[in-house]
Amino acid sequence: MPVTDTETPPVAAAEAILRERLAQLESRVAELEARQPEDRVSMVVFSGDLDKVLAAFVIATGAAAVGQEVSMFFTFWGLNALKKRSQLAGKRLFERMMAVMSPSSSLELPVSKMNYFGIGAKMLRKMMADKNVSSLEEMMEMARELGVKMVACEMSRDVMGIRDDELVDGLESGGVGSFLGDALDSRATLFI
Amino acid sequence: MPVTDTETPPVAAAEAILRERLAQLESRVAELEARQPEDRVSMVVFSGDLDKVLAAFVIATGAAAVGQEVSMFFTFWGLNALKKRSQLAGKRLFERMMAVMSPSSSLELPVSKMNYFGIGAKMLRKMMADKNVSSLEEMMEMARELGVKMVACEMSRDVMGIRDDELVDGLESGGVGSFLGDALDSRATLFI
Amino acid sequence: MPVTDTETPPVAAAEAILRERLAQLESRVAELEARQPEDRVSMVVFSGDLDKVLAAFVIATGAAAVGQEVSMFFTFWGLNALKKRSQLAGKRLFERMMAVMSPSSSLELPVSKMNYFGIGAKMLRKMMADKNVSSLEEMMEMARELGVKMVACEMSRDVMGIRDDELVDGLESGGVGSFLGDALDSRATLFI
């Protein structure tokens, strides 16, 4: 089909159509980009068992080491891993009972199986040291240095009456919304 | 390069190439859109412990409140949270034993640690009430109102001989395929 | 607007702009494609409880059956599900103690609740057989046939002194990096 001056308007029209399709596609791609997961791993640390908390920190430091943002949301028994001491003064009866019966720091966490009043936990720590595996406390320090975000669940803290001065430094505080904010944009989510 | 009438065919050809590139891109974007996760959170509730089931419902209602579709797939002990009573008539021996030894409603769920024959669970419920945190039953009601989908695992029900009239109303029934159907399109997946 | 030869350069310029926008979009789409999850499900199998390991394999075989790649990363107690025997010779004291106190094959796994020295596990196996549900061992075989990837955690093996000849055949060995490599590209991730 020979093209003449009088036929150029269709060319302009065709171009306008292309531009429109392109604009629509650009907006769809922008939408996809906005919704795509970030380089992020999010986990709930519900358990306060040494073995499970160890697994959480192995994954957290491993993910941070390969460039992922990592969010750890500590709730319920998981808060025991973040304690530096237990205080009883000013607490209600049940809060005091809970404090007395719970580990007062990561060093006192039991193992989930074969704990035998703490012997299992000591044994696991010894076996890890024998193989030159970092201790939980070293992994927590490493996580901190790698910028892993550690959030203490507000509701659990409130229910159990755990105060700021019972927890280690450098924590954020947040509710389930804080967890979800990170989890929904994550490439992997775990409940530990 | 001066453009003359005799050179317009290349312009048309160039445009055809653009149109073709655009069409290919549109189909790639459509493919990406089809595969992108929905606004959905899926979880397996395997545990029948009060503290873990509470965590599941806190996350479920929290996610529903920020506009996510939520699917909860209750399996094994998790089914205990959905019971309204235990019936023994018409069950096999092991099914009766399982029914007798299991909680017959969410109100009887134990806690995963320090349960002490139910005292731990009562203590946790009291501590939550003291801080005006909704009870598990209130959260379940809220989840229902927010449209959270609760599925009772068919295989677990079958193995344990749990019948329809032992479970609360408003549940869906489904197998692992039902869970996977939702989980594979989710932004976050959890095993609780 | 009449188009003449002298006005064609703008047409070529407009086309160049379109081409440039298209190229940018193509590169953004390629980036989205590279980052989108694969058809893959990844799980950590931390637990060595029969009921939880069963849940893991039900999900794994179900996912493989609908065309997903599946990666199972066995760590800590989860390794017990992969044992074929326990050996004591050549092990350190704690490693021997751990071996003696742990199940020496999937057939000896306890249940997480109401185990009563193994009676609970036998009861669950019997109830499953009564309803024609595959046994754990059959599911593991099925997983293998469906190409499910099973990885034995190197660090756990090292810490517990578990040797190759204690584990079933056909396993891969890997660390947390191996898990993350699959998990970050997965559509669903679970910690069991």
C-alpha cells in the first residue's frame, strides 16, 4: 500500500494507539512492581525453646547474610529469648508466677525435647561448642550486627506484664500489624 | 536521513515491529499478573494448644482487618479448636479413646507449656481478660464476621472419626488440595 | 496538521521515543520475571513427631502432585524421620546418649501429644490404616517418586554426630543456604 501525504493521519493515529497501549502496560507493570515481594524474610518466633530459637536465628542470620531484610516478631514464649532478667516487684500475682516459672534470659531456655530439667539444653550447648557452632547468644549478636529487626510483641508483653527493663536493648515494639506489614511483602514467612 | 514518500514502507515496518514487541510484552505482563499472589494469607492450624490457636486467630483477624483474604486450614489437634462437643456413640474404640482424651471445645484447650492440668490455660485466659484482650471465642467470632475461611481437614476428621455434629457451624471441609489452592496464591503462609 | 516530508523527522523521533519506552518496559518486565516465585513449595521439617512429619509429607506429596517443585529441609529432630538405624561406635558420649534416646527410624517416631510411651503413635498408625490412609513410610516413598527434594541439614548432622550410614538413601546434604536458596523462590514456605 503506497503511503502518501494524505494517508499520514492514520500513521499518527496508529502511533497514538501504540502510545496508549504502552501507557496502559506501563501502569500494569508499575502495579506489579508495587506488589512484588521485597527481598525480605519474616518470622514469628512463638517458641521459647532453645532448639527452635536457634533454628530461627540460623535462618535469620543466613538470610541477612545473603542480602535479605529480616524481621523477627517475638511473641508468647518467644519473648523469653529476649529477656535479660526477671523482675517481680510491681507485678500482679499471675504475672509474678509466670515470671518465676519462665526462663529469665536466653541462657536458661529449655530444649523442646529431652530437656530433663535443663540437662538437655546444657548438652545441646556443649555439643554445639564441640563442633564450633556459634552459641545462641553469639548468633543473636550477629543478627543485630547484620541489621535483623527484632520486634517484641506488645500484646504478649502486656498480657504477661513484661517490662522494658526486663528485655535486652535494641528491640522494637509492635503488634500484629507490624508483623503483617513486613510479612505481606516477604519472599518467605515462617511461624517458629 | 531525509525521509521521502518512497521510504515510508520502512516506517510502517518499524511500526509493525513495535506492535509485535508490544503484543509480546502484553502477554508476558498478563502471565505475571496471573501468577502474582493475591491479597491472601493462608495458614495450617495443626496445633490444638490454646496459646498457638490464639496466635493463629490474632494473625488471621489482623490480616482480615487490613484487607487480606484469610484461609485457615485446621488439621490434627487443631480440629479441637473447632469442636462444640464430643460424641462417643457410633465410634470405634480408638476414635472413642481419642474423643475422651481430647478437649471437646475451644474452652478446654490446654496451653503448650506450663498447662498443669488446665491451670495454665485458665491463668492465661484470666491474664488476657485482665488486660482487656479478646478471648479466643470472641476472636473466632470476629474472624467469622471478617469473612475468614475456616476449613476442617477431611483426612484428619476421617482418621479421628470426628463428625459434623461435633464441629461448630460455618466451616468448610477440604483436603490438602484445598489448602494448597489458597496457599500457592498467598502473600504469606504459616504452619502453626 | 498536514504532514509533509520536512515534518517526517518528528515522526521518526516519536517512534524512537516509543522504542525507548518499550525497551525500558521490557527490562522492567524481565526484572519482574526474574524475581517472581517459581512453582515451588519449601519447608523446614524441624519436628520429629510422627503427626507433624505426616502433615509435612501430606503437604509435600500434595504439592508435588499438582506440579510444584517441593523442597524439604530436615533439621534437628526432623532428622529422626530420615534414619534407618542408630550407630554408637565411634561417637562421642553426648552423641551416643542422643542416639540412644532418639528414634532410630521413622517407625519409632512418637506423636507430639498423648504419646504414652509409643502407644499414641501406634494408635494413630492403626487409625490411619483403618481408613486406608497411606502410612508415613508409603508417603515418603511416594514423595521420592514424585521427585520431592529431601535435604538433611549439615549443621544438625554435625552437632548430633549423625553419619551417612545412619540415614536412608537418596538424600541431599546442605546448610541453611540450601534451604534459603529454594525458600526465597517459593510460593509457599512452612516451618513444621
